[in-house]
Amino acid sequence: MDPTIQRNLVHTHIADLQAEAAAERLVRTTRATVPRPSVRTAVGRRLVAIGTAIAPAQLDEPCPETGAGQPA
């Protein structure tokens, strides 16, 4: 292989590796600046989601088995 071509390939490969490393550093820096929710906030949101899932949809509606709404 021609030494000039080989040198160009090596320099191109090194430049690609340097660009990839710079991109990874940028991603890490971006992740570090994004505020993460605290554990307390995450647990609170999960508890609210669980409570919403198991809570009745409407508290104002009477239960149909009790006969509410029927005149006595």
C-alpha cells in the first residue's frame, strides 16, 4: 500500500475517533446539567399513580346495590 494513502487512512481514523470521543463528552455534559428528580419525588409520584389506579372513579355516585335513589 502506498505510504501516503496509508497515512491518510490512519489520520482519518484518528480524527473519527477524536470526533466520537468529543460527542460522548458532550452527551455526558448534557446529562450532568439536566436535573434529575429526587428519590422522594419519584416515590411520591409512584404513590400518587398507585392511589389513582385503585381509587374509585367517582365518589359522588351511589353504589347501585344499596338502593340509594330509590324512594323508601
